[in-house]
Amino acid sequence: MTETVRTGGCQCGAVRFRIKGALGRTSICHCRMCQKQFGSFFGAFVAVPADGVEWIREEPSYFQSSVNIARGFCQRCGTPMTYRQPGELEIAIGAFDDRSDLAPAVQINHGARLPWVEAIFAAPVHDNPDYYRRQEQIISFQHPDEETANWPEHGLKL
């Protein structure tokens, strides 16, 4: 039987990870600390096996956001990456190269959610072809979603 291996990393590619083993609970958290960590409406995480995570090149830097919780991020680009408490590590779903099967299964701190969060996907879709043509012309410095990429623009190689 082949062991499942998942990869991911930050926006610039300085912090990359490889995970062996089964992933745990997928969730979104509405607490104010997660909103601030992500600069967004909530944080989305998946629990990972603590002994199955291998950090490639750099490890995340950590901010101790409360007595028992440290939040990891890339020191170079600022990408929010982890939620760590004693005996448990969760990684941001958006940091995984393949996120297609990591739909959140539970909401945490639901009482702290912003009152309009449930309605945001009912908003009209921005559908302006000129806007999307301009978007296609953007030159990205973001690390590609693959572990074997050569990324010399930032002096980074995997």
C-alpha cells in the first residue's frame, strides 16, 4: 500500500512542507484571532499528523497569539500557514498545493462569525471580460503549486 504524501507551502516558496499520512479534521474558524491571522472572514485549517510533517528548507516563524496557541507564517512573504497548540498542528488549507478535496467539514467559533458571511456567495459574480484579460497579463512572482519547481527569481530551489 502506498502512503499518501501531500505538499504545499507559502506564497514565495521559502517555506514548503511534505506530509506523510492521513490528514485529520478540516475546519473553518470564525474567531477574531483567525480573522486577524488571515486578514479575512475566517481561517481554514486541516489537522495534520505531528510526526508526519517535514519542513523543506525553512520552517514557519511563530507568533504566540495566546497562552496555548502559536500561529505560523512565512517570515519572507507573510503567508499565514499554521495553528499550533500542545500536541496538535493544523495547516492552512490554502497552503496545500492540491486543495480540491479539503472542503471544511465543521465550523468552529460559529458564534463569532461575521453576520454577513453566510450571504457572501449570493453576491453577483463580477463578469467583465476586459478585467479578466488584464488579469491574464499579470506577471506573477508567486511560487508555483508544485514541489519540484525551480524558482531562481528568489534564489530558491527545491
